[in-house]
Amino acid sequence: MPKITYTFSLLRQFYLMERMKTLALVATVGPIYGPEDRCGPRGRPLEAAKAGDLAAFELLMRQYERLVLVTALRLLGVLEDAQDASQEVFLRLYRNLSRMEASSNFPGWLYQVTVNVCHDMHRKRCVPAPMEEVAELPALTADPQRTVVEAERRRALEMSLRMLSEKERAALVLRDLEGLSTEEVARVLGTTEATVRSQTSKARVKVRDFLERYFRRRT
Amino acid sequence: MNCSDWEERIALHAGRDLPPAEAAEVERHLRECAGCQVLASGLKQSLALLKEAHDEPLAAAHFSAVRARVVAELEKERRPLWQRAWAYGLAAVAVGLLVMLALRPGRAPVVTRTNRSLTFAALSPPAHEQAGNGGEVVAPLHRRVARRQASRVPAPQVVRTNVSNGEPLIVKLLTDDPNVVIYWIADRKKGD
């Protein structure tokens, strides 16, 4: 009987320790919906995720999900495709965790994989999504005027990105929308800074021309 | 210099991508050129509009859907062996059933020891043949019958004759295929 009690007490201690570890992980990662940590995840959740802790890996996903999903959405233009791409990116991250260090450039790696996955999906997708899909307005909410303005702006963004070539779009999304430096964009796209500058400048002019025509026609 | 030559640099200037010296040069040109001022302001406005649209938050449900899909996929991959054991158990049961069917009593051969041969017969030979040949051969006629009734083969009949020591033991195995007959000859010592 004392042996059973002793075993039970050990189990209880183990359970408490596990709970405390999880709480420590949450505290380390910080706010769930906070901005991405540009310096990469701190050691603990990464180490726990490497050890096979799915809860820790989920915390890593929460930290970088906006980066991955929104970038994929801008590159692909369709939410469902962007979600598929994000899933693939996170699965690749999980399979490559053993090679990751706490000091690794997580965002850089994720941008690179996201761009590659979206590029592959683009090539596999024979028929581009129809423009009507972009043109759909969301259902009106409490503030109809604001909703219409936001929807119009979103539609303009999506359509102008579609006017660009794949490389121009990637350069513009990373440089102007995600705010990476030209050097970082060049690294992510595996090209030179001069090429990135050329692509972004062309993309900016094309977008400006498109938006000018778009809003002139709407008014 | 033509204004179209300024286009790339003005576009880079709109995104603050130019080094200070070049930026100063572009600003000097913009002060003098009304057309390029329109281009520059249009570029800045369009970039601001894109950024605003990009910064609009996505619904949390879109993120949680991705997370749930990833976790489900990982859990599926990491499912422990005992959770997959049902598949192995099912396979073992299937193999057991096959073995039982193969060895069911109706098909089990009966081994008979004779002085010259042991016969595994597909069908019981008639009594007159047994008497005539001393139990060493099963008539080929019955094999044809056996082929016709291949689905249900009755148990072979035991044939026994007087066994004398010292003679070689011959086992003749008759299969369902009339073209295949297997002989097994073994030396026997006295007293075996």
C-alpha cells in the first residue's frame, strides 16, 4: 500500500512539473496574438517542439502564423490556397526543427519556404482564380460604409497584385507590404539587391498605373 | 534627360530605397518637374493604400483552421504503434482464418504405412482395385472424378498391407493435379 501511495505521489509531481513547464513556455513565447518576434523564438519552445511537444510547436505556429498566412494570401490571392500553403510551410518547419537553432533567422526561413511553396502551387494550378472571386464583397456589418470602403480597398490590392509577374509580386509583397529590407528580400528570393530594386520599382509603377485606372473607372 | 528615365528612381524614392545622394538628386528633379511630381504622389498614395489593405487583420478563424489542420496531420504521423495495432491484429486474424480453411478436416490427408508405399489419395479407390494391387497405387480414373469434384474432396481411405522389415519405405503423394505425383523413398532399418 505505501508503495502505491509513493507511486501516486511521483505521478502527481510529474504532472505538476509538466503543467509548470507548459506555463513557462507560454510565458516565454509571450502574447499569443502579438507581433512576430523578428529575432526568432527563444530557446525553450523550440527545444520542447524539437523534443516532440506538439503544444510547444503550436505556440511556435501562433507566433508566426500571420507572417506565413498573410504572405501566402498576397502571393496566391485565394484564401483557401493560402491556407493550404501555410499548412505545408508549418509541416516543413516541423520536419526541419532538428536543424533549427534558437539563433536561427526564423522569419527569413519562413518567408523563403512560403515563397517557394506558393511558387510551386502557382505552377501546379493550371487555371488562375477568376477575378469575380476577388470582386466579391463581404457581408455588411454594423458600419456598412466602412465595410464597403475596406472591401473596395482590399479588392484593389488583390487585383493590382494580380497584374504583376510572379517575381515582381514577391518582391513588392516582401519589400513594401511585409517591410523587409532590400537585402533581406534578395536573400529570401535568392537573387541580387539590384534585381530586387528593379523588380520593386517596376511593380510599384504598374500598381500605381492600375490603381489610377481602376479608381478613375469606378468614379 | 527625359522624364521616363527618372521613373525607376522615382519609384525607388517612393519606397525610400535610394541612398541619400541619389534621393537628393531625385528631390531636386521633382521640384522642377510637375509631371514627375504627379507620378511620385501617385506612387506614394498607391503604396499607402496597399499597405493599409494589407494591414487589415484577418479573422482569427482562418489562423486557427490552419493550426488545427497542421496539428491533426502531425498527430496522424506520430500515432503510436499500439494505436495502429488493430491493423496488425486484423492481418493476423485473416492469416489464421486462411490456415484454418486450408487445414479443415475434410481436406486433411491421412498417412498410411504400407510395406511398399504410403498413399495420399484424392479419392477412395474402389474395393476391387485395393484388393488387386495390394494398396500400392490409386487408380488414375478417380483423379478425373476428383478434378470434377475439386470443390469438395472426401478424405482419403487408409490402405494397409503387411509391412516387412528391411524394405525401403516408398511414399507416393497424389496431388489434385494428375500431372504431379511425388515419390518419397526412405531406407528402413530392421526393427523400425
